Amino acid sequence: MKILILGAGQVGSTVAESLVSEANDITVVDSDGEKLRQLQDRLDLRTLTGNAAHPSVLEQAGIADTDMLLAVTQSDEVNMVACKLASSLYNTPTRIARIRSADFLARPEVFSKDNFCVDFSICPEQILTDYITKLIEFPEALQVLEFANGKASLVAVRAFAGGPLVDKPLSFLRTHMPQVDTRVAAIFRKDRPITPTGDTVIQDGDEIFFIAATDNIRSVLKEMRRMDKPAKRVMIVGGGNIGRRLAKALEHNYEVKLIEYNKKACQRLAGELASTLVLNGDGTDEKLMQEEHVGDVDVFCALTNDDENNIMSSLLAKQGGARKVIALINRSAYVGLVQGGKIDIALSPAHVTIGSLLAYVRQGDVAAVHSLRRGAAEALELVVHGDRQSSRVVGRRIDEIDLPEGANIGALVRGGKVIMGHHDAVIEAEDHVIVFVIDKAMVRKVEKVFQVNIGFF
């Protein structure tokens, strides 16, 4: 597929890195030549320096025969104009725009064919806000990802010494919880994947990915590890787009404090937020942390634009007694360094966001994609079509399907009902199948297994 990416920031460069490894023809456009040089040093792709909203630049980048336009610059206006030009002048088949402004998002007609011709809009800040909200709702979890319109969830937890499941085989889970069906999709032990079987024994420190009906998540979490008490008090450092959105999403159900360094921004936030306590100060100020009783905080979220400040304020909060700390970290190299130590969860905005984009790029009918373990693994929700003659999966038991090594089916969703992906489950047409892939290099092979034969059309 020929893909044109506008914007070489965190989102654009992460998407480019993910797609270029899957044999796509990628061109990236940005006004910052230095960013493009750094990208080209790492990846096998074309780059072009210029304004992404100018027709001459788009033409040089090859818009005339591009299959998909991903407009993910920092400017909503540039992204929308580029989509409009791509549709009106070049008839580009698929146009996706990054939109940050709530004003635009509140008026979906702006994106229609009569206006800016945006096929799909994504808002990374809102995606990230929803993601963090789930982590606060389930404080024991490292990741909480939804599939099939929220019917099923994939949750990652870390096993710990003394936990209910540690030193026991996975088969113990099914006998211990006969009323709740769940499936362990993958286990990572010391960053290495283990294919789970009934005889696999959980060890202290294992990262366990399990899938279940969303209504059963809390029950399964109780078996996976000792339940934390529900979060009540949340402290947010950083009143930018993400911090403000998160405070607004939480303030009616939690006690929320928000610390912002800029005084004018504090005044604006105090006017916008209903019950959040807005404080003017520095999140790395130890005295301020103590005065605001950080030791009583259930979840501490460092969400400024500065990675180092987020890391330092999170470490201070943990040292001060905060129960769980979440740090937003833009530089992917930092994420692996700090996650799992004093900082409970290090979030890469690009990796959280990328799934929304990948769902449009994947071949076949892909309803959702979630990036796992900092982009190394993926979970896909594929919609099955065809019949036994035209499809390699319809009418077959899961243990009859020839999936590549490292991929396994976690669950099926059929008519709103979640069916665990046990070996004897039979796949039917129009099922939503949730597949866990421990190595994203295998994704293309998985997609081919689920594609129908040409004769079906």
C-alpha cells in the first residue's frame, strides 16, 4: 500500500516506523527538515520538506497515486485542508486526519464530503484520556483495552509473590472460577513471551494478558492478584490538553487535584472545571507535594509536555507515598527504562494512539487494533466473512486453524455474546475474532489467514 504521512512528530514517526516494517511504500512530509533527516536515518522511507497543505508539496510527495493519506501534523487546519485537497484534486481513496480541537470534533458535519472530506478523524488526546481513565478504574492493571464496542476486554497485570495465582498452573484458574470464563492470551516473563498452556505455572513478576467479558473483569482480577482498594483521590500534574480532559472526565467520580505551573492557564482551568482543585505550582516541588498530601493520593498522573519533569515528579510522588503513579513519556526510549520500577506505568502517547490508525491500514475487515508492550506486540479484532469454501476459518474449530507461531485467538464475540477462544470453539461468519500476536512481524500472515478468497466477491 502506498501511504503518505503528513507530520513527522511523535504520532507520525511512530506510525511510519510501524508501517514501514510491513512492506508499505511510505512517504513522510514535514516542514522540519531535521526531523525528517533523523527519521530517514532510521527507516527505509521517502521524505519531503515542505508545507503539507500546499498542493505543489503534495504532488511532489506522490499524492496522485497514494492509497491512503494520514494527516497527523500539529495543526488541525493543515490536516483538514490536506484531506480536502486530496479528495477534490487527486481522488485519494482514504483520508485520515488528526483533530485536536473539541470545537471541530463537536461538529462532525465539518468532516463530511461536502466540507473537508475527512473519512476518519482521530484525537490522540481523547484516546489517551480514555486510556488513563480505564487505568484509574482498574488500579491493579497495567493495560485495559476494549474490543467489540466494549463487550470484551484485554487486561494486563503483573503477578507478585503471594498472589492467588503465583506458583500455580493456569488450569487452576478454570477450576477455581467455574462460573467465570476467561483465557490467558499471553505471558511475558523477563520481557520474553511464553505461549500459555494449562500446565504453565505463573511466576512472580510475570506480565499476564487475559481476556474476558468486560462485565467479568473485576472477578478475574481478584484471582490474578490481590485487589487494590478502589481509587478515590487523583492528583494530576500538567493542565494541558490531556490533563484538562482527564480532570473533566474524573471530577464527578473522584477527588481531583490539578497542579499547573502557568498562572494564566490555572485561571482558565479553574473556570472550565467544576469541582477539580486547581493549584498553581511545580510538580517537582517536594514541599508542595507534601503540603498537598501526596501520600494520600491513590493515583498520581504526570501529564506535562516535559518527559524529565514527568519522570521526576512521579518519582517524588512515589517516594512521598502515592499508591500508583503514571507518567506520560514522549520519548519511546525512556518508556522501557522507567516502567515497572518506581514508576508503575509509563505511557507513550504515540503507542497508545497508533492502534486507532492501524485499524484503517490493516488488510481485511479489522475493527480494532491495540498496540501492546510498547509496540512489540498487537491485539487485533477481525470481522470474519465468507463460508467454509471461501474462508480458511469459517466453520472450523480454533485448533484446526493454521495460525502463524506466536499468534493465538483469545475470544470471539457473536451477537453481543463473548465466547472464549478455547480449542474446540467453532468460528462462524460475522464473528468478531480477537487475536493476540506476540510479534507484530506476524500480523500480515494473520490477516491473510482471515481474508476471504477472491471468488467470494
